[in-house]
Amino acid sequence: GQGYALWHPEPHTSGEVQIADVGHIVDGAFIRLFNVLDSDQKFFGFLNKPVPNPDVLPEGATQSRDVRNRVLIPGSYRSDGVEETSGSLHAEAYGPGGAGSGGLEAGFACKRDQGAVLVLNSAAKKEIILDNYRLRRYIRDHHTTWCQNISHHKDGPGLVVQPENVIFVYGWVKTSPNWKATTFCNSKTRYFASVDVQVGPHFSAGGDYHRANIVSGPQLTRTGTSYPSATQTEPQDQCVFLSGYTVKWRLGIFPRLRAAAGYHQLPDDRDGRSGDGGEGVATIDVPDEDEFMDDIESCTAQGPLNDLLEYILEVSDAEVAIGSDEDIESILLDQPWPEDMASYLRQTRPTIEIQEGMGMISLLEKVQRERERQFHNHDPSESDKAEYPDIGTKEAGTLGDGRVLFGPSQTKARTVDWKHLKLEHKDVENGAITYVSMCPSGKLLAAAWDDITITVWRLQDGLTVQHLGVEGHEDTIWSIAFSPDSKHIVSGSADALALVWDVGTGDIDVMAVAYSLDGALIATGSSDHSLRIWGALSGALLYSFEDLGSDIKRVVFSPDGSRLAACSDVSVTVWDPREGARIATLPEHNSAIWCMAFSPNSDRIVTGSEDSSARVWDASSGEVLVELHEHTSSVCSAAFSPDGSEVATASQDGIVVTCNSWTGERRFMLGDDVDTAVEAVAYSSKNDFIAAGAADGRVRVWNSKSGSFFAEFQGHEGEVKNVMFAPNGWDLLSYAEDGSVRSWSVLDALRLS
């Protein structure tokens, strides 16, 4: 499920494959014609005429990029119908590093008409733009222009690029030159061909033609060619898989792709890149090479993606069909690839949607299938258990039902059903949550419950990592925090204890609720009006500050670790946590302080109060820099933007306001059309969005740059107490009085908006 397998992964003379390339495939090599993100637009390869600068991609079209560094690990990857067998013949061809041991050795056999094997000796990385409406509309609107420019130039050696062959690249998988690929074609027999490969410090390849009554089909093998220098790390520039959109207009003809890369075949060894071909090609002898080439030609089908485009035009009145290999993977849901894709589509009848004459697989259903696959609780792997010995499916997250609203405003938004990750503790009476914390990496989430326990989940799949507190606190847990390395959690309780837990084992390490940035210090605030600073590893009390006037309700370390702020009922004190010295005391609000936060560079603090005001303070001098009076009721939550230029405040008056953090000038008033208290506000890490949680259970999101409404997530059945973005900027978490924590994908909402 990685895309088209390229027979020639090496960079073509037109350039290394990149996101937003427009091109086509010739003899298994991708030929770039131009890149729509390239400021120096021109045709490459066989075409020399400059291409008119295409319109800029719309905002959000490429925003949803996903990069994974080890999407494929060293090993073998086979198309359906190819099986691993024992080895047979061996003929060695040494690569860089000479002979050695520790590689992969196996034989493979193909039992279908065609098939392929890719063996990697190095890990592969992947970059992809997640499917979205903006990108598909852009491709539809520009496809005709691209084809017109291309079709006017047929001066290449036999080059005729048909409209259906033009590809827009939205993803790739790349590795270093340490790879081997083999293709099979069995068009003349029901028997099978096989190949042996060994991958390690050296490559070797061999072949065997299993005979019964007739001769089986042939095979061909290529290996990557290493770069001359053996002292430098070889770049990952070999595109072994390519993901692209293709377009088919009604009444158009999708021509046969001669020797092009596909799903169940890899093409011939004629080098479509440059020169006279053959460089870096290792061919296994076959009975007759001309016969082999004829077999490859007869094996090459029009491809399952063409079947999908034909199906879209067949069952809808769309003017044009657009599709990708990812669409087919979504439809199959991890099932084996059918030999007859056209018949499979007609039997299963996947939903087609039409957007302004453009037919496609329903993007909403595609996104929902992705969510179902992601959060379908599976048994933990051995590597999972090595990292988290107690990981399991008990109390694991489930897919909750909800709704999301998209549109230019809340009053004009359209509503769709929305599956999302729901985390809860079903054994707790009323399921009450007392506190929630996300680890710094965004990988884990912890929730403290009314039954004096803590549950830790892994957010990528909802599996339960740890249950804490069977033996520990004896009264309500009011706060929890992760250590910077995410391996420990500190909890503070009404029983006057702070406990540090090992996330992996569940053990209590020390008795000691905020961690310093380097993980060396823990700060605790208490109802006895005291603030204490502890050594995180030893549990030793380093500093104790008594008689601070009232309960210490919040303690927060600054992002750079140089300051510690302690919030009591109506004032904030700022301390040097290393020296144990008071730095400043912030003058009192007129009523209780409900929230506080440091600026990203640690030099300022924002507070929100029951007196309806918010104030920005100098963290060193305690001077009031800005005083904000934007609300008519208590300010429940306040946050700095990631660049520190803005502050957002949320109030019981139902409004979220953003202001310049230096001048106090109002930028946007958000949510003034909804009359319900707003309890929490947060910026995304990329400063793209602002999210707020309301007393009626709704979670709303706005564009932070324009102030425009983006989406509203519905699913909670109680007052939302807090919202937080994961570090990736796309996953939004909320928890409410209904006893649930929910994860909302802002990225998926962006794809569908």
C-alpha cells in the first residue's frame, strides 16, 4: 500500500522526484515535466518550451504533509501472489563494503500472472500530502492546461503523453541505493517463476524456472547502484514507490501504459532515464530475451487505477474522474488485491461523490475508514511490550460518535457525522475526571479520575499503556504532569502527597505539580499556603516557602526553566527555582485569579480573573504591561500565541477575544453568536488555529490569522473543562464533565473543508 513501484527509482535527469511534480512514467522511470511549487517553472526532459507559471496552490492544499523517516524497514516487500520460498541458484555480484554476513536471504515465487519483489537493505522514508478537496480541485482546474502544453511537443523519441498518463505527485517513498527489485510475468503458464535474493553487505541474485509440462514465465532483476564515495552516508534519493493523482475525462481514452510501473508488475529493463540504457541493471538469463519483452508487453494491464476512474464515470454523471492509488487502498481496507479490480468495484460499489462536476471516491468515507483502521484496537506488538510492558486493550480508547460543522460561519455550516477517539474509565461512578495531562512529545495522555487512579493511553491507537494508583493516594488527585522525557508522571493530591510514577512499570519511585524543563525539579503547591521545590530524582526537599497568604492553586515553570510562578487566590509570585529566591510579586487582581500562563520566551505572564479582566505582566519586575477589559464576566482561560505576539482569553460571557500582547489592541472577537460560557482556550503549535471548549460540550476552532470560523466538534455531553493541541498542531484533545477525553483531528477536518 505504498503506491506505484518504480522500476527505475534512481533520480532522472529531470530531477529527483518531489512533492507537486507533474510528469509521467516511461519504462518504469518517472519523468518530471515541471513542479507547481517551483518558482523557476520550465519543462524538463524531452520538452524544452517554458511552461506558463501555474496558479499558486490554494491555502491548505499542501498544508497536510506527513513525513515518516522509517516507513519501511530493511526486508522484502512483495506484491500479492508472490510468496517466499527456499533458495535455489546463487550467483553473487558484490556491492560496496565487500562480502559479509547479517543480510536477508530468501527465495520468492510468483503464482499470479505477474508480480514483483522489492528487497531493501536500508530503511526508507516517506513524505505525502494527505488527500484533500483543495488539492483535487486544483488538479482538475489545471489538468487541461498541463495536457495542452505537453501535447504540443511530440519531438521526443516516441514520446506521446496522453492526458490519462499525466501524474500529479502527492507522495513518495525513498531509500538509499541498497535495494533489489525483481519482476515476474507468467502469461504463458499457470505455473510459477522464482528468484533468490540475498541482501546484506553484498547482494546476490539467482533464478530458477520451475517446469512441469511447460516452461514458466520469465523474470528480470535490477539492483541499486551505489555512489562512488564509500566514506559518505548515501542519500535517500531512490524513489521506490510513487503516489500520484491521475485524471480521466468523460469520452477520453486511457491508453495502455507500455512497461510502466504498476501494482502487480514492474516493467522491463530498458532504461527510460537517459543515455543508451542499462546502467546499473543486473539481468538474470532467461530462455529468450525477445520472448521476455513480448511477455512483459502482454502482461501489462491498464491497471486498477484506470479501473477505478472508469467505475467513477460509469456510475455517476461526473464530467471528469480523479483518483489515486490511496483511494484503492482505502476501499480494500487491508484485504488482498483482487485480480479483477473492475469486477470488484462493481460488486462492492464504493460511494462516489461529485464536486462541481468532479467525481471521486467519497473523501468523508475515506477519512472515516482511515480513523477506523487507526483505532481498531489490536494486540500490542513485541516492540510495544518492550517499551510499555503493561500495554493492552483493557480500557483502551474507542471510536465515539459525534458531529462536526464546516462552513464560513456557525450559522451557515454543514453538519456531518464524525467518528473520533474517545477515552474513558467505565468502572468509575459517573466517570469524573479531575485532571488531564499530555506528555511533551504528544505521544501519551494521562487522566486522573475520581476513584483516585490515573490512566495513561497511547494516542496513536488508543491502547492503554498503564493504570496507576491502585496503591498510592488516599484522596482526590488534583493535578498531574509528565516529566520531559515522558517516562514519569508526578501527581498531587488532597492527601498532601505528591507521588512520582514510572509510566512503564507503574511503580512509585519517590514521594515528593509541575516538572522543570530539564526534568531535574518538581514544584508543588499546597492548601497549607506553601510552595515547595524538590529534586525529581532523589525526592529531596530543596526549598520550602511557607505562609504565602492563601492556597497555592497553580504552579508553572517558565519554558526556559529560569522562573517558577505560583498562583494563589488573587496574586502571583515569581521565583528562581535554582536559587530559591523570590523574583517578583504581581499586584493583586480585584477578585480571584482563574488562570495564568508564561509567554514562549519566558519574560511575561498573562493572568485572567473573576474580575472580568486579563493582564500581561513583566515576569522580572512584576510591572503590569497590558490590562485587558474585553469581557463582561470571569476570564476562565488565557493563552499566548506560539510567537508571543497575541493573547487569547475565554470567558463565561461566551466569547473568545484575541489581542496584541504588547499593545492590548483587539484583533478578533470569536464566538459572539453563541450564548454559553467558554471554559478553555488554546493555540495550535503552528499558530494556525485557536480552539475553545464551552459549557454546552462543544469544541470550536477558528483560523487564528483571519478570525474566521473553521469547525465545531460535537460529542461531549457535559461542560468542557480544557482543550489542548498536540505538538503536531493537528490533534486537538478535550476533556469534559461527562467523564470522557476526546481526540479531534483538525487535519481531517481541513481535508474535508
